Amino acid sequence: MSLDELIEFGSELDGVLTLRPGPGDGSPELAWGDVFFYYAPDGVLPPATQPFATIVTKDYPDDAGSRLDRPGAFRANVAAGREAFRRWTGRAPREPGSDDPSLEDTVIAHPVYGSLGWLAVVNPGPRTDQTLRELITGAYGLARARVERRSETHP
């Protein structure tokens, strides 16, 4: 799965706001080139809300284990939730694990946010293409349900 295919897939989900930070938009330079998917049916970035999926294209200061400094490397990150996290890692999000964050085309616990139920795939390929699509769709469903619950309790 290429970076562009992944962006297209996430962006085509109903009500998704896709942010691609870059020069001149007020975002921090560190985020330039990365992609953030939010459930935002009105097209406005929700206040104090985390994305349900992201794509990072470079190492971050506290997150270099995936070795995204390689040419063309990227990592898809998904707020999969506890059930999906357990299904893919065999453990609860807060239980310690020993995933190699540089493994390619493999579903792993996110190297920084795994304890919050995030999963990740470095350079998705044939082994993870369909799985990653399912994980993103599931995370989208969780984000959508959260927004709908909030709108019911706060009209």
C-alpha cells in the first residue's frame, strides 16, 4: 500500500477531515509532510480531539525506533482501541511488550502510544494491506461513535 493509496482510503471515509500540515498553514514544522485523519462531519477540526489515524513520514525526537529516516519510509498509526489491540498483539494496551518498531509490513503496538491502544504498521505491504484498511475503518467507527455520543449529550 503506497502512501497515496493510504491517504486516499482514509480521506474517502464519510465525514473525515484530512489534515496535511505544511509551510504557511501555522502548523509546527515538525508535522510537515505527515497526515492526520479526524472524524469531523462539518469539516471543522474538533476542539481537543485526537485523530483516529495518522501517517508519519519521519522520525520524531522521542520516536526514532521505526527508522523512518530511510528513503520512502512511513508509518501508519491507528487508534485501534483495546479489543483490536489485544487481537493483534495478544496483550492489553498497558501490558509490556517487545515489538520491534522497525518491522515492515507487520502490525505492531505503536512504539509510543501503544499503551493507549494504538497500533502501527511501518511501510504497509501485501501482508497488512487489508488488515490496515480494516483497522482504519474500525478506528473511524470508534471516532464517529464518540462524536455522535457527545453531540447527543451536548446539543
